[in-house]
Amino acid sequence: MALHVRGVLLPDDEVRDLWLDGDRVTFDPVPGAQTVADGGFVLPGLVDAHCHLGIARGGTPVTSLNQARALARTDRDAGVLALRDAGSPFPYPELDDEPELPRLARAGRHVAPPKRYLRDIGLEVDAAGVTAAVAAQAAAGNGWVKLVGDWIDRGIGDLAPAWDADTMTAAVAAAHAAGVRAAVHTFSESAVEIMVRAGVDSVEHGTGLSLDLIDLMARQGTALVPTMINIRTFGGIADAARAKFPGYADHMLALRDRFPEVVRAAYEAGVPIYVGTDAGGGIDHGLAAEEMLLLHEQAGMSAVDVLAAASWRSREWLGFPGLVEGGLADLVVYPEDPRRDLTVVRTPSRIVLRGRLVR
């Protein structure tokens, strides 16, 4: 049955009537449509632009489609109706078009350096194998490749780039040659500089960003997905590492403490910023609203820009059209204006995914 929704449509900021005819939006009345919302504030479905459906709590790979489905449903029930999986050790292409699950943009496995990433999560390759691994993982995903740009190097006791600069630059070029975009995990100053200058499409975390690199990202249109909710865990990482690697522990704390100002500087410079939680492993699914609040309260993003980063701009970036004529029938309704009180994003009153009423 077609659905009818009436409310203040954002970002247009006007009362509109929408009809959801199957999985498409129209502004032309559809006879017999069921009215599921009359009042409130209507947004295109939210996005978690950095999560992992293939990683279970604790950092181990999921072992079944049902596990991945359960994680996706947790996000869906919080109003997150599109996901970008930034690397999965468990393949699940069967879920790309599953009607009850959020829309998926996904990478294959993380391409990582040997013995310098989470065990059993990444495809670990030396420098000679990186470009071939990128090509293979481009085929395994549906538009993205995930590169691990740095991790702790136990030989030096601190963060260090995953490979040499020429190899990392070639990895980005290999992704683009394969027709996909490249996302890179970076914490350190040195790795993020290599990857931004190599033309990577999105920086994940980006705690080591400098003002010069932020300006370059703005000029290039390089996206930042800060995952602030994850950066808050750096204290625990530092505590666990301090006995063996005190320099690394101090570095991680310094990166954590300066990060809100890094994100604020990126925002003020015009870097495209998108909401992502890094859910999977150490962060629970369903927490996009909390990431939104951190971007607002700690990084100084306006409520409108946070909503855009979690909704219409993020959907456009990932190729999931919003609430326009012929767009996709994904929406959330809030009883009060989230631009005035962003905390209302925690409690959507209506959720519609692919033209079907979820709540």
C-alpha cells in the first residue's frame, strides 16, 4: 500500500505532502494511500557513513548473515536507513537489496599491513601485494575500498604509516582505476598527510590532521568522517598500551584531546563532514544520534549542518537520493524541530524504509 506523510520537510523548511509509492517518492497524490504521519519534521533517512556489519562486539568477525542482519536492524530501528560499511571480514552481498535492511554502500575487507591491524579483520599484505589486493577488494565491495593507513609499529613503539608513501599513493590510484572510491583509516600525522596528498576520497578518523591538510581537503573535496564517538575510546587504548609503549600511549591521548578542535577547523574550512560511528567491534550499532550530538556540542557544527551530515548530504554523497520527486522512500519523522533541539534525533516518531513503515 502506498503511504502518505505530511509535515515540515527538511531541508526545504516548508510543510509538504509526500506520497511513497513503493520505493519511490512523489508529490502527486496517490489514491488510497495510508496516512502514517500528519505533523512533525520529516528528514530523509539517516546515514551511518562508517560502520562494520561484518565485525561483532569485541572485534571478531561475524560468522553468519543473521548476525550481520541483526546489527543492521539495530541501526534501522534508530532511524539510520543507509550504511557505509567501511570494511568487513565477512562477505554479505546478499544483503545489498534486502527489503527490511538499510541501504548499503560497502567496501570489501580492509587492506592492511602484515601483523599491524586487528587480528582476522584485514587482508594483510606487504607493499608488493597492495595494488593487487586493492583491485580484488574493489570487486568484493560495491563502490568502496578501505585502506588501513597506519597502526602501531611495535618496533618503534608508536603509530607509523602502513607502507611507504609510494605504495600508499599507488593504492589510491589502484582503487580509482578499478572504478571505486578509497577510504583510509588514519590516526597519525604522517599517514594522513600521505593519503590526502594522494587524493584519497575520504579520511576516516583523521586525528592527525593539520591546518594545511585541512585546507587541501577543502580544496580537493576530500571528505572527513570523524567518528568522534570512537576517538573517545583512546583513553582505554592508551591505558592498555602504556606499560609496553608509553610513547604511543601519550600520542593517542594527545590526538584525542586535540580532536574536537581538528574537526571544528575542518568544518570552518568547508571540508565535507559526514556522520559515522565506527560501529562494530568496540562501538555498538544504533548510536548515530550520539555522534551527531558530539559533532554539535564538541566540534561546533550547527544543528542544521549536523542534520545534513547525517541525512541529505550524506545520502547524496553515497548515491542514495533523498526526498525529491522520484527519490528513495526512506524517511524519519520527529515530533519536534531537531534544528532547535538536536536531542530529538534520539527518538524518531516514524521510520519508513523502502516505502514500508518500520515504526
